[in-house]
Amino acid sequence: MPSNDASAAAAAARSEPPSMPIHLRPAQPADIPTLVPLLVRLKRLNEEFDPLLRVRDDAEGQAREVLKASIADPKAVVLAAEGVGADKDKVVGLVLAVIRERPFYAPAVEGVILEIYLLPLYRRRGVGEFLLRETTAALKAKGAGVVIAEFPAQNEIASRFYAKRGFRPIIVRQARSL
Ligand SMILES: CC(C)(COP(=O)(O)OP(=O)(O)OC[C@H]1O[C@@H](n2cnc3c(N)ncnc32)[C@H](O)[C@@H]1OP(=O)(O)O)[C@@H](O)C(=O)NCCC(=O)NCCS
């Protein structure tokens, strides 16, 4: 079998389109040191959009704890996106999503995407769409009947990304400083 066919077959086995510049896999505790900077970068990006999202001095430690708890939580989905080729073994993106009960609404279980981040070089090439598709499938497999994206209202990248994929606002959170 020619090598192109072999790599296409390997990609198909991992359910990734052959041209996808990443390899997506569940995150492991050993990934935490490489995931922390990505999660903090996302929070710093959100801070740029909204002064009410000022990043705390201890954000790195908090990120470590959140990731550790989420990776161990069977009701969470934590995915690590690794580069391929020269970037093989380099973590270039992450997704963190959770399963939540909905006591008053049907469907009774929702999957909530809390964090989705790709290093800038990997953006706008369809990787985000692939992450969203795979995350949605993982949440559905854990019982979710609806998928929800939580992101800062002022984050225009997220607003456009999700709107393009058919998401619309259903619950609004508003804030003011005290
Ligand atoms: C959100 C994110 C994961 C999407 O991944 P992606 O690979 O760029 O997404 P895709 O290539 O599948 O889709 C691209 C679409 O996303 C939106 N988008 C991506 N980058 C954008 C930007 N800088 N400005 C505005 N919209 C943007 C647009 O709708 C774009 O479509 P277009 O190119 O036709 O305008 C990625 O852009 C990212 O990491 N952004 C920074 C982190 C972030 O804001 N996360 C969401 C909040 S939790």
C-alpha cells in the first residue's frame, strides 16, 4: 500500500479527516503541565474582551486544579489536540466540557462546552469545527441530549464560531461590578 494510503487509513482509524493538522485524544494527567498555559491563554484572551473577566494572579494554579479534577471526572470531557508532523507530540489545543443535569427542562441532560482553545497558527482551518464535532459526539455518548457552549458574551471569536454552527443564545448571564 502506498504511504499516502497508509497514512489516510491511519487517520480514518482515528476518525480524523486525512488533512487535519492535529491528532485529537483524551487528555491524561501527564498532559496537565502543557494544558495549563493554553487554558490560561484563553482566560487572558477573555480578559482582553471584558474587564469583568480580570485574570487572577493564581490562575495557573487554579488551571492545574480544574484540569486535574476534570480529567478524573467521568462526567467531564477533556481533550488534547496534538500537532502532527514537525509538531507531533506538541499540545496545540484543548477542549473542556461537562455533563450537567437539567431538573426542569427536557432533554434532562446537557453537555456544556466550557473551554475550547487552539494556538493561533492552528485557527481558521476547520480544526475548531472538528473539535466541536468530536466533543459533541463524546458528550452525546455520555447521555447529553443538547449541547451548550458557554463563553464570554464579548468574545467575538467564540460568538461567530458558534453562530456559524447553528448555536443561539438560550440563557443570558449579566453582571455589574460591586
Ligand atoms: C474558537 C476556536 C477554537 C475555533 O477554532 P478554528 O479552528 O479557528 O475554527 P474553524 O476554522 O472551524 O472555524 C472558523 C470560524 O470561527 C470563527 N473565528 C475564528 N477565528 C476568528 C477570529 N479571529 N475572529 C472572528 N471569528 C473567528 C469564524 O466564524 C470563522 O469562520 P470564518 O473563517 O468563515 O470567518 C479558535 O478560533 C480559538 O481557539 N479561538 C480563541 C479561543 C476562544 O475564543 N475560545 C472560545 C471561547 S471559550
